[in-house]
Amino acid sequence: MPRISRRSFLKAGGAAVVAGPAAGTVIPGAAAGGVAASAVAASLAGPAVAETAPAAPARRGASSYTFLRPDEASFIEPAVERLIPSDETGPGALEAGVPSFIDKQLGGAWGAGERLYRSGPWRQGTPSQGYQLPFTPAELFRNALRGVREELAGRYKSPFGSLPPAEQDAYLTSLQERSTELAGVPANVFFESLLALTIEGYFSDPVYGGNTDMASWKMIGFPGAYAEYYQLVDQHGIDYVRAPMSLAEDGRGKIHLHPNIPASLRRGGA
């Protein structure tokens, strides 16, 4: 299939999920995240997005993870950087703080399945029925990451981050294309969930832990959570250009990350 440019890929992903976590969940079958994952996953058939390995960015926030264990973070960090790598267009997922976003989502109410139906029956469903597994998002990632670790130890005798870029891409593609289980989680379900969380974290409001310095918003020209456009009501056909603004930005431009985000701003909140 023809390859797409990274700019086109990111703009397509940003258009789908730039509203951030409040738009919906990411487990396959959920409204916003599932759609984004389905639309973008097709572009990852074969090698992952980057052809060559970019210079490895410094790990961001590894010491402050509340959910991810070191062995889990050692997969998540290089994996998200292969899904959205750094290049001349903009920062990659690792530099943009996506692992911190994933950690916060999995360690919070959403990760615990706060709004997820979990009463069964647990049967194989059709694609239109969405997510059918008994796991909460946190359980899905914990189990799948254990399966990934065991599989890598048997297949490569090496952790994911130590593999050459081509082998990292090949392994991610194998997760995307197969349904064999990783500690009870189908590999393709885990891949779709990881991809959707990566895209959400890259384009979400920084209050949720990702999109460091609003870099992805600056890249695509999204103004962010700007609430007042009164002075522009009667102006038509003009470009709207301004620095982006976060939901949690104070009058001095500082973004405050709070563990207790107001209900109206939480993932899936009303």
C-alpha cells in the first residue's frame, strides 16, 4: 500500500482525537478511541511509521509513574516512539510525554473500568459489538505486557528497547496482525488499545499528562481550550492564529496537573 507522510498521519489522527480524553475511551469498540485506532491502524501495515531510528529522546517522567512498572515502561516507551517517532515535523510520542498520559489513564478511574460494563457473558463478539473481554483497561495492559515480556524473552532473548528498529517494527506489526493471546489478551486487541492511547496522549490536553508543551497542537495549528471568541463573531474568512491554551492553564501560562480533575473534564465525563 502507498505510504503516507507523517504530517498527513498526524493531522488525520489529530482531527479524530484532538478533543482529548473527555471525548471517549480507547478500548476497541468505544466511540472516539476505537474509531481513531481503526482509521490509523491501517496505515501501519508493514513497518511502523518511521523508516529509520531517530535519536532516542530522554525518558520523561519515568520516575513518577504510578501504574507502569519499570519492566512495563521499558516496552511502552520505545513502542510509542515507534508508533509516532520524532522527525523534522515535530516531537515523537516519547518526547511528547505519551507514556505519562498512558500511566495516568491506566492508574485512574478509567483504568479501573469505572464506566465499563463488566457483568458478562464473556463471548466472542462481532466487530460492531465492540469490546467483549472481562478485563478492565488496567488489567488488559498488565496482562498483555506480561505476555509481551515473556514472548520477547523467548523469541528475541532481549527486551523490546534493545532490538534494532526494524525488529521493533516487525514485532509491533505482528501484534497488530494476529489474535494469538498474550496472557489472555488477544495481541491485536492490545495493539489497537496501545495505538489508540498513543494517539490520544499525543493530541490530548496537557492536563491529562501528554502533549508536553502543547507541541502537537502547535504543529497542527489547534488553539486548544480557548473559550471566548466574541471579538471575532463578525469577522469572516480570516485565519485564526494564536498560541494554544490548556484546560488547566493559569493566568501565567502554567499548566497544573491535578490528580482530581473536575468531573466535567474527566475521561468520558459529562
